[in-house]
Amino acid sequence: MEYNFKEIESNWQQFWKDHKTFAAKDGGDKPKYYVLDMFPYPSGAGLHVGHPLGYIASDIVTRYKRHKGFNVLHPMGYDSFGLPAEQYAIQTGQHPKITTENNIAVYRRQLDKIGFSFDWDREVRTSNPEYYKWTQWIFIQIFNSWYNPRTNKAENIKSLIAILETEGCKGIDHDILTGDIEKEVPAFTGEEWKAFDEKKQSDILMNFRLAYLGESFVNWCPALGTVLANDEIKDGVSERGGYPVERKMMKQWSMRITKYAQRLLEGLDTLDWTESLKEAQRNWIGRSEGSSLRFKTSIQSRSNSLSNKSVQEITTEFSDVYIEVFTTRPDTVFGVSFVTLAPEHELVASLTTPEQKAAVEAYIIQTKNRSERERQAEIAKITGVFTGSYVEHPFTGKQVPIWIGDYVLVGYGTGAVMAVPAHDSRDYAFAKHFDLPILEVISGGDLSKEAYDAKEGKLINSDFLNGLDVKEAVKKAIAEIEAKGLGKGKVNFRLRDAVFGRQRYWGEPIPVYYKNDIPYVLEESELPLILPEVDKYLPTEDGEPPLARASSSWKKDGKYEYEYSTMPGWAGSSWYFLRYMDPHNGSEFASKKLTDYWKQVDLYIGGSEHATGHLLYVRFWTKFLKDLGYIAIDEPAKKLINQGMIGGTSELMKEVRINREEIEEYNSVSKEIVIKKDGREIKRLDIGNGSDHCHVYLSYDSNLGVEYFDKENKTSINTELFQENRANVKYVMNSVLNIDKWIADQNYYRGSILISDEGYWNNDVYYDFEGNKIQSISFKTKPVVEKMSKRWNNVVNPDDICETFGADTLRLYEMFLGPLEQSKPWNTNGITGVHGFLKKLWRLFFSPSGGGQGEVVFAISPDEPTKAELKTLHKTIKKITEDIERFSFNTSISNFMICVNELTEVKCNKRAVLEPLLICLSPYAPHITEELWKQLGHTESITLAPFPDFNEAYLVDDNVNYPVSFNGKVKFTLELPATLTAPEVEAIVRQNENTVKFLDGKEPKKVIVVHKKIVNMVV
RNA sequence: GCCCGGAUGGUGGAAUUGGUAUACACGUACGUCUCAGAAGCGUAUGCCUUACAGCUUGCGAGUUCGAGUCUCGCUUCGGGCACCA
């Protein structure tokens, strides 16, 4: 009987489906284990080749844990709201719901083919009303909450109202009322609060709500017609689509994630995540310690610049106007030679003198027109303008000029900095450019060339700080600032509040309506607020989001307008791991009983691209739900693994690095390039032996064009340029025969030369124009599978592999490629190796029938295994267990191969050996093992079989093979009984004829014997 | 610029606590089976050598009886953050 993987795999996939083999039970005696994959966005392109990598790994762990007696929850679902479906809808008019459903069907078919053991009864889709009902419900809870600094957790807004009613706003730290920026806060008493009308109360509460409607600078993407969060932007353009993004002041919904900054940071220490991922989150949160400091300006104002207008109105007295800055270097305060404001800073207008008005206004217009991308690209370009006004230095009393510069960001700190050009390179560049004074206050640097940024040295020219080192000076400066009431020691975070509204159609409606200009959230009984139908998926003519198109019929109680923006992509994914625990609950997002049972995700697998997006938001919502007592856990996932990215076949593989000097010659007769390293020829590139054409990449700058050459005529066939700007062209190759020329001319070149049917050399030369850089060369072999069929070129679809080799081969192959966390190019080299392994395993169970040629029958022996067979088996059990516990799947497959090779060698077909082996292998290759398990006479799925125990006794060797080394170099080995003690081993080794030979009559200075390991003689 | 993580044969990679570097697989070569192909099976394969010998984990030092593994310096690739005060 042949190994007919197609039949076997479809049969077992059907069996599992029919028997609900992988359904997780909510409770029971078994310990629980929760394995979660990041659910996919069902794109039209189908399952991406990178997806199965993580899914296979998690499925192996899942199946292994089941064998080990755990009750495993392993669900799957779809993150089915999102931009691509909507963009497609805009183009085609097709409802995103339809395309999404079609895509999901494709995904499901693809997933099923690979034999995953998901509990599909728990499937969730974020775009289903039964699901987003609870996303909306959570939003309402967040809206109805504030962050109480006294208890350091989120609480219902009622507890804040209680405080305001009794204590007034004096009962609240200033920080809470005004956000992170410390300002004069107008006081109101509890009685006054009660007297405020509903609108005023609502406005004040909006400053506290964890989901709030507020005016702030946002990243506006005109092409997508929506605002974006910081993590949705890469290098100044939108992550999806790569459209430009600009800064814009807008009123929209946000989440006050900043209140959780400290806890999100501290929580990382409790997590078993990779250091690099935790580091990425730490960078993103960006905690920095320093001090606030106020500088008195020369103007006075009756308005005191509170962002909350209703509070503002109650203040009528005149007061001094201060510029507040945040600094991490309060020690350098005596080095302040100017103060810089962000162009958007609220005091800019009032501080500008009439003489400077025109210049300042021009500058502000200039910076406004500059896109975020331009600003980032032109970081070296220093721009700024003087306001004409001055502040008073708080310690020296000197007049310090106030400048405006776009290197100061309105979104961070206070949008104003105290500039210390001597000890901050950005301030230094600004000061040099505008010829402002540079005051040295820390010794140790040379200020004629650059700023001295290091936090080392002694303070000078700094009054009471003189003579201190930086650390002491920071402390003393803060103490002095606080004593004088000029500011206080403070922690600042880079993390921004998360923009929550999206001016798009395909997302969860925000469950809010407006009555008398006051936003109200819906009652739970009114959920879900169903996404309305619209005639077009575009904004209205008035620029309102697409949902406004439904406004004529879509009204709360037929009267009040709903919020027209929808939730961002991350809303639904911020709590889906909880819904899997109780997916059909109609009265709660998940019952407390079940969330208490399943608790945390034990293993979470997904891509590292979610490091600063999803993985931060899901932690935020988890902490929030814990604060309100809905769940018992503080972090969503204890252990997280990022599977590596999978690149395309055309990506570079391994490189050989060679200095240009080492390219010795190009022989234009034999058409060979000879590369030498350390005087040795290491590679000979034969370009004369190629196929029908050569193509050569020509480099103009850092990027390239490609030129194709006809091999026979040596003429250029076609040229494609990837870079428009040809100003940097230093050299253009006219024909392939010029290879000798570009070597001689030391030009910057990059090329790829097809040399044979087996593969080609990708030849990357990184010479700079000085000719002293290096070249890297790599050899690429064509995918083996390409030999069988042309369509295997550039395989990206897992279905095709399942079709040709089977799902078990695909699973093993993806794991065998290398460590899970490592990024690797996708290529199908070597897939025959793992496929051959499965066939070899299959053959262990079959013997020639004696009938027709090649006929085999299932034949298994009941005999007792030999000692060697038991050793092979138990060695494998031990290694596989260890490998799987540390997620080293590639090595476990090697170990299976070794095991099967050894068993094949001794023609072992004994039940007592093969049965346990099948169980070990079944997490990796579930179909073939189920089939053989059934052939062995079992009627139940192998899934339920307990994992075999490993017995140390079988691994004990009678003999030890001692390597004998001299000065650390192994010369020969000696097999000795394991019972010998170290001195006995030494005595035997000394007498050994080989030892005598290598010692050559000399007495070893020292002999080291490591018992059961090695012998080393020092001579 | 700052912060993480890498670099091992022709290729993907192994080496778990400092103890025989290159397991396992691919590729390649030769052989075998076959009318033939596919698929098997067998042998060889780090480099340099006819062979002995010698050399080898990006480069250079150091610690150690012994270093791919530990320490320091450098090169380079990948990732994250980035006028964040």
C-alpha cells in the first residue's frame, strides 16, 4: 500500500470535523492550556505564506499539550473589519461584507487543508454584530470610566462625580484635570459643580473619560480620508497604501491609553516575551524622567490657556503668563540661552511682537504646508523665527529670547523647550544657525565643533550647582525648582493617546449619539448599533464620514444623530482572546466563570509587526477590564513568540563577502571571473556557460535599474529603470563584455548573472566611488520543485504544496526550515527531504507481500524490542519533549529523522517501538500518524493517546567514547567502560600506544580527565 | 544618532551547562535497481591535499587545560525608536 497522502488527509480532516475531536471543554479535571494565534485579516489574496508558519507551530504545541493531558483551548477567527475590503468596495461598489465573507471562505478552505486542530465552534468574526455588540459595550465602559490616581486604576465615572460634588475640583490633582501639562487650574467648589448645567458638566467630565471626544493634533491621511494612530504610520506615510500623512487639529474620539503608560511599562517585566519586543514597547512608551519648569513671560493675560473652555470662562483675573517646558536635564538650567516653542504652541500669537508678526506668520504658514514626511526627510534643515519676546530666566533673572522652531513637537511634553545649545545637539544646531549664544555649564566637551551631550562631567558657571557632577546636579536642580515653586520633578511619556475614530465605513459604529451637542452613549439594551447601509462607501460632499450618508433614516429615536466615525482596526482585536472563552454568550462579552477558568493565554504566536499596535492595545484593554472587575487577569498573554517573517523566493540568501581587491581577474576569452580570498581562489564565475541571456543590474545610486542582454549578440535587449533621477549615474554598462571594464574602472556596480541551469550567481558589488567598499556574492539554486513543474516557480500558496506533497509534508517542511523566530526567505529547496522522511516512516509499517512487484502489506511485529531499539525510541522521546518545550521544532524534526533512519537500518517493525513513536510524531504530522494508528488496530483518534514516558534506564551506555586531546586538539578516541573512575581512565590513556606516540617520550605537564566527557593532555 | 538581535560548509541549519564543530536535510558526484522514467537504495562530500600533515564558526585581542559558546574592541547584516527636549 502506497503512502496516499491525499486520501489519508482528506479522510482524517473529515473525521475530525465529524467527531469534533478538538472541541475544548469548559472545565473538568484536566489542567487548562490556552494556545492562541493572532487571527488573520481575511484579505483577497488568500492565506499568506507567512501565516501557516505560526499556525503550524501553535498547532504542534496544542496537540502535544493534549497528549500531555491538558484541556487545550485552541480557537481561530477573523479580524474582519478593515481598510482593504473597504477600498475594494469603493472601487467596485460591492459591499465589504460580501467580499469579506468570500475571503473568509477561501481562508477556511486553506486552513482546513493544513489539518489544524482548531475548535471551530468557537470561531469569532469582528464584523459580526453578535461580536461587535460587545466591542461597543466595552467602548461604553471605557467612556463611562476615568482613571483615579488615588487608587491607581480605572473606575466608573460616578466615583469622580462624587468627588467633584463634595470636594469640587480642588479634590483632584491638577494633573488629572489638565492632562499631563501642569497649568493654573481654576477652582470650583462642590456646590458650584452642582450648579453647572449639563453641557458644562459633560465638557468637564470629557477631560477625564478614558474614551473621550477631544480637540487635538492628529495624523490626517487625505488619500484614505481618515485619521490614523501613530502605529499606523511608518516613515511619515500610512502603513496601508503608503499615502502621505499630515498633522491636523481635529475633534475626534481618543482613548486615554497614556493613563496606563506606567503600568504598561511595568507589566512588561512579568511577561515571557522576547527582549526585542519588550524593548520595542518600552521605546514606544518612551518614559523619561525630568522636571517641568516655568519661565515668566513679559505679557499678561486674562485667559489662562486651559484647554477646557468652560472652565476657562470662570476665570476673570489677570495673571502672569508663563511658558512651561519639560526637560530631562534640569542640571543645565544655567546654560539656557533661548526658549523654543513649537509653531503650533498656543502662546505663539500672544507672544509675537508687532515687528516680528509678519515673519512669524509666514513661518507658521510655511511649516503648516510642510507634510509630516517632508519634515522628517528634511530633519537636517534648520528653520525657525524669533518672536520678539523674552522670558525671564528663573535663576539668573536675565532676559532670554523666545524663538519658534519646528524641531519642537507640539505633541510631546509642553510643546516648548528650554534650549541649552552647549549640551543638546539639536539646540546647538539651532543656535549655530541663528547665531545664538552657547553657554557652557558642564566641563569636558569641545563646544567649538559640537554639543557636549554626555551626562558626565562637573558643573561650571552654574551658581549653586557648581562643582557637582551631573547626577547630583539633576537632583539638586529639581529640589531648587520645586522649592521655588517653578515646577516639579516629573515623568514624561512619549506614548500618545490613541486616536479611536476613523472616518471610514467598514468598522464598528461608535455607540454614541448627540443631543444638544452633548455626546451620550447608548444603553446596553440598544446594542448592537448595527452598521447602516449606505449608497456609496465614500465621504459625503460636506466631508462627513460615509456613515453620514445613512443619516436621513439612521437616527437615535428617529431624532438624534449618531456618531459618524467608526472604530479603528485594533478595537475588535483588543479583546477577542476573551470572546473565544465564551463565544456564544448573548448576555455578556464573556462570563466571569469562564474567563476565570481559562484566564490568560498561555502561548500566543504572531508577527512582530504588531509590537507597538495590537500588542499594546490588547494589554491596555485587558488592564482596563481587570480594573473594572470583569476579568481577573492583568496581562493577556504570558508567553509570546513572534514567528519570523517569510520573504519571497527572490530574496537574497547567504552571502559570501569578498573585498574588491580579491577579484583577481576577468578572463574575457573563457568569460570567467575569478575571486580570490587570502590569495586563494575561492570561486570562479563562469558566465560563458549560461543559458539564453544574461541580465545585469546597473546601479545608479542606492537603487537600481535592470538591463537585459542577449547572450549571443551581447546587445542590450531591454532596460528598466527603477529610479528616475539619473544624476547619480556614474557608469552605464553597454554590454556584458564590459565586465572587465567595470572591474578595472572601480565603478559602483551591482549585477546578477545567470550561469547555469542549476542556479545563478547573484552578484552584488557595493563599491563606492572611492573604490574601497566591498562586494558580496551569493549563489542561488533554483527551487528543486521547479524541475517537476514550471508553475512551482515562486510558490507562495500553501495549497499547492498540500496538493503535491501533502499537508503533513508542508507542516514538517515549514518547521524544518529553521528556528521559528528567525526570518527566512520562502523557497522550496529541500521539501523532498521531509517528504522522503514520511515515506520512509510509512515503509517501516509495511513489508513486501511476496506477490506482485513492489506490492507491500501492513506488517507489524509483536516481538519485544531489542536494547538498541529501545534506546533509539527513548532517546527520541527525550529529545522531542525537550525540543517542544523550548519551541525548537526544527531540531525535533531532525531527531525524528535520525530515529526513523536508525529503525530502518535494523528493519524494526515492532509495535512496542512504533506505537509510541507515532504518538510523538502526531503533533507534527497528524494525518499520517492517525492513519497508521488506525492500521495498528486503534479505533479512537491518536489525539487522545497519552504521550509516552521516557525511561532514562534505556539510555545508559556501558561504554564511553573518550576523545583524547593534546593541548586541546583531539587526536584519537578511546572507548572505555563507563564504570571507570577518572584516575583509572587517566592510567589507561597514559599507557595507550597512541598516547605514547603523541607524547614522544615527553611527560605531560598536566592531565585533565572530565569524567564521561574528555581527556586532555597538556604537553 | 540611540536601543535590541544576528554572522557556523555550495545551501537551510545543529551543537541544551565552556568539553570530539559542521547533527539533520538540500545540492552535487559516482554506483545500484529499471526497457526507460519516476521513486528507492548505497557510497562520498567543510577547506587545502594523491596521501600524510595542516587549516576552519565575520575580523582582532583576552580569559581557560580546552572557546562557535565567556570578556573587550572592530566589521557587517537585520529589526525597533528617532529633532521626544
